[in-house]
Amino acid sequence: QVQLVESGGGLVQPGGSLRLSCAASGRIFSIYDMAWYRQAPGKRRELVAGITSGGTTNYVDSVKERFTISRDNAKNTVYLQMNSLKPEDTAVYYCKTHLGSWGQGTQVIVSS
């Protein structure tokens, strides 16, 4: 079973940027479809962005034009570049494979 470890979260002011990373174990990372989810306090976990093994991406409407998902198969890592952050982006961010493995999450707080 693949293991996922997220990093890169933190406290940032509105309008700022963060880049999240998700490192995966295993030698077949390149065949996984990957996704970033987030869960804000008191809310359901939601899909933020996804990227297929072939590099096709999709985004929830609220982050389009601000967030970019990418992957580096040589490093077994998927990234989420987050720009123009808003307070409503505050959440724990998780990565996930299409096979159902989850990471432990990384906290993002957007506040002045």
C-alpha cells in the first residue's frame, strides 16, 4: 500500500502563496491518478484538484486560476501551488491516490 506524506502548509496572509507537496512511496507512482482534497473546520472534505497519470488536470471552481496541480514522477511527488490565497482556503489539505490511499494532511491557515 502506498504511503503519502504531505508538507508545505503554514500560516500565510491573504493574497499570499504556498506550495504543498505530497511525496509517495513505491515504484509505480507514475500510474496513479492523484488528487488534493481539503477539509475546513465543520465542513465536509472536498476535492480541490486532480491530475491523472497522463497529466490531465481538473479543479473545483473556487480555486480555478489560483491553484495549480502538478506532478514530478521522477520524485514520486505531486504538488499544489496555491496563489492569491483567501481566508476561505483555510483547511487541512490532504493528497490521495485513485486507489484510496490518503496522507495525514497539512494545515493551511490564511489570516492577517
